Amino acid sequence: MFGSAGDGKNRRTKILSILAGLLFLSAFPTTAAPNSDEAAEAHFQRAAKYAQQGKLDEAEREYRLGLKISPSAEAYNNLGAIYFKRRRLSEAVSVFERAHRLSPDNSEISFNLGLTLYQSGDLERAIPHLDAGAASAAHSADAHYLLGASYFGLKQWQRSISELEFARGQGAARAEILFLLVRAYRNTGKPKESLDAAAQLLRSHPDSPLVHEMLGEARDVASQPREAEDEFKAAIAASPQAPQLHFLLGYTYWRWKHYREAIAPLEEEIRINPNFAPAYFYLGDSTLKEGKPEQALDYFRKALRLDASYGEACLGMGEAYVKLGQPQDALPLFRQAAQLMPARVEPHHWLGRTLIRLGRSEEGQKELAEVERINSARDQAARILIPTAVPAPVGDSAHHP
């Protein structure tokens, strides 16, 4: 009933967060501005010392005390770096924005703000800051890579390729750049360039978790689920805290209907990556298929809280209510799913059957008629697009699909 991980709310939209975690924010030293309050500067100096010692609680406290006395772009930047390291991304964005307002031409601060917005999943807002951050000599290649990753997440494939190739040309042929180029070229219908990037990835980074991920996906597409499982487990072993890898393993189990096995890796994914809506959706669907509709409801709610346009989660939540004997509660969810996924038959099917169950037969039959209309339109389109006969290539005895 539900879409695959390749649908609109797919894992690939946010899988890019696995990559930026490999970068580090540079917290540059705070210096006193002319006429700055000596007390504020003393707090900043103590904060910097604590940060160097790894005492982040003490460093955070000292930066905040100093900033109450006197605003400082550098101090806000360093406080943002502490929040970033602790994965308190919304707080990091807030203080980096304050730093940016105080020093709008500072490319280091722009890069830090862009990176944090990217990590938060706010790709469109990240782009202008990353573009400004590309002026930083220390972060130019990283900024172009993240711009490419952001455009990839927004499905702007050609822009993504341009930025990724720029980063690649600067000598930054990191595994994650090649990994995205493989897909971006494939999505623009350039198989040769895609294969070239894949070959370089395999040759230069044979032990990268991204190589195992790429091979795992290839095994899955080739209907080799156990081999795919082995590759995803190898990726996890190489980078156990990386976002998305546990999700890929759980999704593979889900896709091959091993719902009980899917639950543990999906739970691990939300521990590592608590703002990733697809993990909650597939947990909801797996627990629903395991006969636990109340638990599934909770997961679907969390998916919708993170992404209100997640049509599959509306559909799953409605089905859970039906299985709990609460069909009236399911109706608005099925209607919402139909609005969010107008080309899908499942919302109309569930809505029609549920209306009939509630004694609203005429309304229900209209929804089931919509199912027939969508299926008929799809069949007609297929007849138009697929010719009745395809001449065989001259001199070619091979069979072609």
C-alpha cells in the first residue's frame, strides 16, 4: 500500500546529512574589540580556554555570561560551534545568525551558518550562506560540496553536478562527493559519467561506508536482499553513528516484508537521527503490520509532526484507526492523504471502504469509482507510451527488455 523509499518523501532527500557530519566547525579565537568591556573579554578568554580543554558546559556558560555584557560576532560563532558539536542545531542556527548580523561579510561565519542550516535540513536557506562561505580559503571545497549536496536534496541535478564537480576539481574527490555524483549523473540520464564516478569511488575509497551503501542498493535493486543486508551491515560497522545507514538496513527488511527485523535498525536510526520523518513512518508501518496499531499511531504522528505533507503517514495513521475499530477518526486522514497524493489509488480505496462501513454507501462508491478512474487513466497512458511492437536491432541476437 505504501510508497517505496524512492517516493517523494524519500530517504535520499535527507540522506545528505550523513556527509556534513564529517566536517568540523572552526571556532576561531575571540579578540577584544576597541573599548569592549573588560569583564566580557575575561569571560570570552575563559570560555576559549575551557573549549580547548573539552569542557563544553563551562565554555558555554562563560560565552553566555560574556555575551550578556557585550555582543561579539566571534563569541557568538564559538558558542554556535559548541551547540553544533552537541547537535543542538536550532540553538546553533540562532547564534550563528546573530554572529552573521554583526559580521555579515565574514565568510567563515557564513559557512558555519550554511552548514548548520544544511544539517538541520533547511537546504534552501543554507544555499546563500554556503555560497558566501565559498569565499573562505579554508572552506571553499567544503562549501561547494555542500552546495552540491543541497541542490541534490532539492532535486536540482544539474546545479548539483556543477558544484560537486567544482569541489572535485579542487582536489576534494572525497567519497561523499563521488557518491552524490554517481546519483546526480544517473538522474540526468548520463550513465557513462555515473559509472566513471562509481569506478573512482570504488578505486579510491574501497573501505568507505558509502561504497558498501552503494553496493547494498545495487544488490537490493538486483533482488538480492540478503546480500544487500550484508553490505548495509558492513557500512554500519564502518560508521555506526552515521545517519541513514540504519534506516537503509531497516528499509531493506521492510521492503522484503521482514517487518519484525526492520524495527530494531529503524529504532536505532531515530536515536541517531531523531528528526528524520521516514524512519518514523517505516517504524509505524512495520509495527502496524506486526499487529500493534496503537504503537504505530504514535510513530505516524511523529512523522507528521516532522513533515505535515507526508501523505503516506496520513494513510498509515488512518489504517491504524480502522484496525483499532475507530473508522470515524480515520476519515479525515484518508481525505488528507488523497489531497496530498492525488495520483495514488490507496487513499480513495481506504476512504471508500471506510465510508461504506459507516453506512455512507453512496459517498463510498464515489471514492471507489475514483480508484477505477485513476487505474483506467494509468492504463491508457501505458498504452499510449508503449508501442505494440519493437523491431529487433539488425544483426543483434541478444534479447532486450
